[in-house]
Amino acid sequence: MHLTLRQLKVFESVARHLNYTRAAEELHLTQPAVSMQVKQLEEGLGVALFEQLGKRIHLTEPGQEVLTYTRAVTQQLDELETVLNRIKGMSGGRLRISVATTANYFIPTLLGTFSRRFPDVTVTLDVTNRETLLRQLSENTVDLVIMGQPPAEADVEAKAFMDNPLVVVAPPDHPLAGKKTIPLARLQEETFLVREPGSGTRIAMERFFNERGMKLKTGMEVGSNEAIKQSVQAGLGLGLLSRATIEQELALKRLAVLDVADFPIMRHWYVVHRKGKRLSAAAEAFEDYLLKETAGRSKPADKTPAPHSRT
């Protein structure tokens, strides 16, 4: 049996995406180069790792086994790098972070300050949806994840570092804009634009109103915060958004936050990693930086997510 670490890295990327083109983009290689690495690995192992069914590729049974061992090898190598980085200090460290799309409104600013303090640390930032964040945590492919609420059932460690209030937004000329302490029941007369199923914001919204025995009228299902903001400005309905996402629109008076009783829905931002994961010096430094840098602007009451919470 003959194989190389490069072949395993390429194979893992293809297996994760089940797509040669996406793997090539991620690895900054050409698609033929990726295909050649996989072919050489298959020849070295003497088994087929993928099979083509229609227009899609799928892992074979041997491919599933190789993927399991590949991830174990990768994790061992990551731990070796972590140990060596600790010995060498922060110089040349690497930090892989994935953040929820909503967090991208403030994380780049925090990363900018961190990078100026630790210029030798190479940071890789992935902005993605909740489903991908959960998969990355499960597969242990990133150092840290920034998300609105960790999954209660996952084997993770999470620390709250900043408040994440959810507010009701409307066009500035909406009849409710400017009114004080709007009764919660009044919202049942309005149409709400909602995120896709599985979105943390949508889950929090549905739970909040279900707990109060209320059902809202929903209009369009919208796939991003930006699309919700544009749709609310166009008068297509109200929205429920993280306050962090609308600062610019509020300053330009393109949106208004409604003063609704029992609002905002108070949530927190969490920095999350697999339980028992050995953090690199760079990851430890960034986690510590997050907790200290945001201490003045938020005071989360509890750094452990509620057991029943899944948003």
C-alpha cells in the first residue's frame, strides 16, 4: 500500500464536497490535478473510492472506511502542529474560524484588531450557514466556530462573549414606527418575512411566539439577512433580525426598530469548539481575545447554553 498525505488531503476534500470542482477551488488546484491525486490514491490502495451515479459522485464502501481513517490521521497531524506551535509560541501559528452569516457583520472588525496584535498568525475565515457550522464541528475541521446558539445535543464547549438581541424591524413610514410599547398581540395583524427552515433566527422567532401561544402570518421565505432588509424596506412585511445586522440601515433611516413589548429577544454569540479539542496557541489566544475584547459591550448571564435550546 502506497499513499501520501497530499493524496489524503485531496481525497478528504472531494469526499466532503462530493464534487471535484469544489474541492479544486478549496485546495487552489486544477480539477485534473485533483482527479489525478484521487486516481493515484485509488491505485495505491487497490480499491475504488468513488462511484458515479448519474451526474453525482458517491463514496463507495471502501471510500467510507478510508475517509474515517483519513480524518483520524488529519486530527493527529493537527494535534502535532498544535503541540509544536505551543513549543514555538505564536510565531507562524494558524487559525481556522467558521462563523454564522449574521456574525460576519462584526467578526471582521474583531479579526482585524487580533491580526494586528498577532501578525504572524495566519487566519482562515469561512462564513457559512448553520448546517455547515454543525457539520464542521462534528467533523472537527475548524478550530473555532462563532454562532448564535450551540446545539445542546452536540459534544461541544461553548462560551458566550457578546449579546445578540433580535429586534422587529419595519420601514420608517410604517404605522407602528415611533409608537411606544406596542402590544405583542398587535404583531399578529402583520405579515413577517422569515429565514429558511433551520436558521437560528427563525427557530428563535418561532419558539418565542409559540411559547406565548401566538401564531404569526408569514409571507416570503428569504435566504439571507440582506434580502430580508431589502424586502422590509420595500414594504413587503416586517422582519426579525439581529441588531448587529442593521446598524447602517438605522443610521441612514432606511429601517426602524419597533418598540414591542417583551422585545428584544435576548440571545448571545458563542465561541464554540469540540469538547476535549486541544486548542492551538493561536486558537486559545483568539478565544481569550474575544472574551476580553467584548467584555465591556456585553455581559452574558450564563456562558453555558440552556439544555433545551437548539437555535
